[in-house]
Amino acid sequence: MVNWNLINSSGRKISSAQIRKNIVSFMTRNHPCSVIQSIERKYNAYKILLMSGLCLVFDADGRFVKLN
């Protein structure tokens, strides 16, 4: 299960309500048992690093872009 309770962003904590709903839907649908190590938000993208080593990139609108 994805835990979106608290996310670090530049040293401050933000709530999961600020994460795009389609990112949450994508993660729940495609990676339901994954543990998220970190989420990095830039002005035009989200980078999600999973504990398994996978890195997922989403655009600013929360659409999946690529898997690294």
C-alpha cells in the first residue's frame, strides 16, 4: 500500500493532499505493494524513487512520463 501521509519537500513537510490524484491512482494501480523511498517535486515534474530502485517520473499534471 502506498503511504502518502507526509512527504519531504525542500526540508518542509507537505501533506498528501498536494500530490496530484492521478499520480496516486497510477501508483495504486501499477505499484500497489511498492514502498516509496522519496518524492522530489520540481516546478514541472515529480520524481518518485521506490525502495526497489525504480524511479518513476511524472509531469506537472501528474501524467506518467517514464521509468528509469
